[in-house]
Amino acid sequence: MNFQWIKSNSRSCCVAGVVNRMLLQNLSLDEAIDKTLQTGRQAVNVHLIPVHELESIRSAAIELQKRVEETRRAVPADGGQ
């Protein structure tokens, strides 16, 4: 059996989970990827994940983290009121 995402949006959910773990639990990128994939909620046969898929998740998570950080800085402290 091969590595497979469970649903069509599972990859994007995985990337969001990785970024959440990085920001909220202060985990490194690789630790966050491992913990997110180990839940088994997004994919099956995670131990067989191809290297190119891991690299794709890494790059997507880095991009999403940058967007989150930019958004955090853009919102005023009083919530814009």
C-alpha cells in the first residue's frame, strides 16, 4: 500500500495543523510535521510518505507561517476599533 491523503483537502488541513503546532506549541518544523502526520487523521500509510511530498508540506507550511505572521502584525492591538 502507498501513502495516500484521506480527502481532497487533507493536505491543506495538514499544512494548517503543522503551522498551528509550530506557533502554539513552539515545535520545530520537522517535529510539527511528524506530530501532525502521526495523528492519522489526514493520511494513511504515513510511514511511506515520499520525500517530495514532505518537501512540499515543508514549503507550504513555511509560506503559510509567513502569511500568518504578516497578518498578526497588520491587526491593531485594540482590534481596529
